[in-house]
Amino acid sequence: MAETTRILCVESDPDLLHSLEKLLAADGREVLAAFSGAEGIALLSGGGPVHVVLAGHRSASGEGPEFLAEVGRVSPASVRIGLYREPESEAVDGGLVYKSLFVPLDGEAARAAVDSAMERFRLVEALRGKEEDVLRSVAQEVELRDPYTRGHCDRVADVALKIASVIGMPGEGTAALRCGAWLHDCGKIGVPEAILNHPGKLTPEQFAVVKRHPRWGAEVARDAGLPDGVVDILLHHHERFDGGGYPSGAGGQEIPLAARIVAVADVFDAATADRPYARGYDREEAMRVMAVMRGGAFDPEVVDALFGVLKG
């Protein structure tokens, strides 16, 4: 039987708190309500798991970043969603929240954010302390959200390990490389499927959501207790060798080698895969594309190793 989603809503405005309770107490969800941060912490500590915490930015009532940080200490598994009245308040909470909602509340957006947070909670639990075959299975389940990437995580891992062999990566690094390659896109669990499956060029707003997935994936891996090498791959596989990537703008040797390898394997597989709006390149054309990006997006040594694999 599926686990009941338990949500803690902390908000000092009684009308808004009641609206949240009414909105979210559907489809079997259990909603706990608190008017202050202190009351919220008491409920968190009262027994039973709380999967999602939704808190308003009202520091005077004991909420805001201090409360969100305390939630992380008291109930580290709980996924935090921030509720804001002004965009500027969101920036204060930094990386403490998984997603943000704004007042006046959009009911559909609120339900979607909670559902996504619950998916993230389950993903962390599925990854926690598991063997490699389980990690691969979880990665394949995440991959199913985008039917046009079926098999992508396996292919990326295969190419990444072959590149590592050509470069001479030490054997102790290959286990993290394999798992990181399988899981590199797991942060996309936070990206709406309408964006993942959008046919054609994304709008700037849609792309801004997609750009969050490396941090989301790294947070999932970190919360699940996966090795730092895996976390690094998830966080940095969209950085560019020239420093123009995301999320941190790291460049060159600042980017972990395993992440540089996965970046090349990832883009090569994407370039050769068919999409509903475009056919993939053949191998020779894909190699020409990778050559153009050598030294810009990608580490030249890693691209050369890919070419060695493809020509071997």
C-alpha cells in the first residue's frame, strides 16, 4: 500500500494556512498545520515522518531561513518548499528550499510542487545505501519520464567508462563514474514533464527550470549518502571547459575529471539519438560536432579519448 504523504504547513496568516490545508488535504494526503516556526518544530519532533514542509517567509513568527535550516537538522529527510510574498524573499533562503511558491497561491502549482517534492523524497529513499544494480534500476525509472531518452543512462555509462579506460583513470574512480553516469539526470525529477517533453527550443523561463536539475540531482545524491564522486558528477556535468556552463560556471581543471567525462559522453549520446522533432546525427557527423566543441564546452583530452574509443 502506498505511503500516505504527510505535509507540514507553517504560516502565520490563518486564512492562508486554512487555504493550504484545504488545497493539499486531498488524495489521501495528511496535512499538519502550524502558525509559527516553534509550533512547526514541535510537530516535526512529535513522531511519524513528515515528507514535505511548506513554510512561509515570516521571520518575526519564527519562520524564514532560520526555521528552514532547523527543519534540516530536526528532520533532514523532509523536502522543504518555500512560500513567499515577494521574489526578493526567496533569495534570502538560498539553497534551503527545493521549490518555491508565491502568494497569491496558484492551487495547481502548489499541488504540483508537493507532488514533485514527494517524488524527490521517494527517490532519496530508493537510493539510500543501495547496491549498484538498484541505483541503475532507479536511474532507469527516472529516465522513463522522458520516453525519448530510453537507454540513455546505460549508453552514457558505457561510453564514459570506455573514455576513462583510454585516459587511464584509476580503478577506484570507475565505480563512482559508473553510478554518476547512470544517475546524472536524476535531478530532472524536479522538472515538469511538459518541459522535459517540449518539442523544440525552450523559452528562457523553461530553460531556467532545466538549469536547476544539476543542483537538485546533487542534493538527492548527497541526501541519499552516495559518495562525493557521484555527487560531483551530478552537480558539474553541465559545466563547460571554458567556464560558460552551469550551475557554478566552473572551468578547466576546476571541474572534476569524472564530470568532464560524463559531459562528453552525455552530449555525444544526445547528439546521436532521434527526437520527435529531429533525427540524430550519424557517428561521423556527431564526431564533427564534438570536434567543434573541443576546448570550448569540453576538455580536449576527453574529446580525444572519445575519438579513440569510436575509432578503435
